[in-house]
Amino acid sequence: MSGIESNNLKRKYVPHLPTLLAVCEVNYARLLRLLPDCDTLDLSYSFSINKHLGYRITIIDSSRYTSTLEFAQLNEAVPPYLCPEMKVRLYHDAQMAEVLHSQNIGAIRPSYAYPNKNMHQKNEKEMVNRFLAEWLHFCLQNSTKQPASES
């Protein structure tokens, strides 16, 4: 095989695990700052940024080692299907938070061939976890937490 032919072969994307794990660790720490009681079922926290923009985090499942959260943006000026939402699993023993589902994608794979039928980025999992990191940072910097309420 000549050098030109070997350059045309596409390599499968392999996630850089240390980078992904670092993002998941930061997300876990930020979520703990937002949620003082993340092991209580059916608890929902609301955060207001301004009159039209807010966020809601709902604990939908909790066990000794994991908790599963739904994270949603609430924006009256935007149709609901355009507002970001995701499911996040907290691994308490590993102190990591990982995005499980985002924007109704379903389970997010570690990597995708590109291009693909659904036009997922080859590093979709890393990108949605980075998005969660930015989202949590924004909430911590700009929001006022409203009292927790039972769902």
C-alpha cells in the first residue's frame, strides 16, 4: 500500500479517556455544589437566571453508589424542543458525573463513525459532557437557587 492510500484510510476515533474522566470529575464536584441532597428521590431543584431563563434538576433515581438526574433548561421565549435537556448519572464511589442521554439521543456511545446517519460528532460523548460542565459553571455563577420542592 502506498503512502497516499494509507493516508486515505479513516482511523476509528478513540476517546482520550483521561480528558473525559477529568470532565466527569469536574461535573460531579459542580453538581454537589448545586445539590446538597442528591441522594433523595423525587426531589427537584430550580435555579433562576433571570425572568425568562431557569434550570431544573430533578433526582429521578438514587441508590448507595449512584444517582440519576434530569437536567433541563426552562425558557419561556423558546419552544420546549429547543431547550437543552439531559440525564446525568452520578457515580458517588468514583466521584464522577456522566451524561447518559442528551436531547433525546438515547444512550450516547463513546465514539461514532463520521459521517453517520444521525450526524453525531465522532466525539459526541465528550462534547455533551463538556457542555454539561459549561452549563453547571453557568448555573453556579449566575443563578439563585429556589427552595427545593417535592415533585
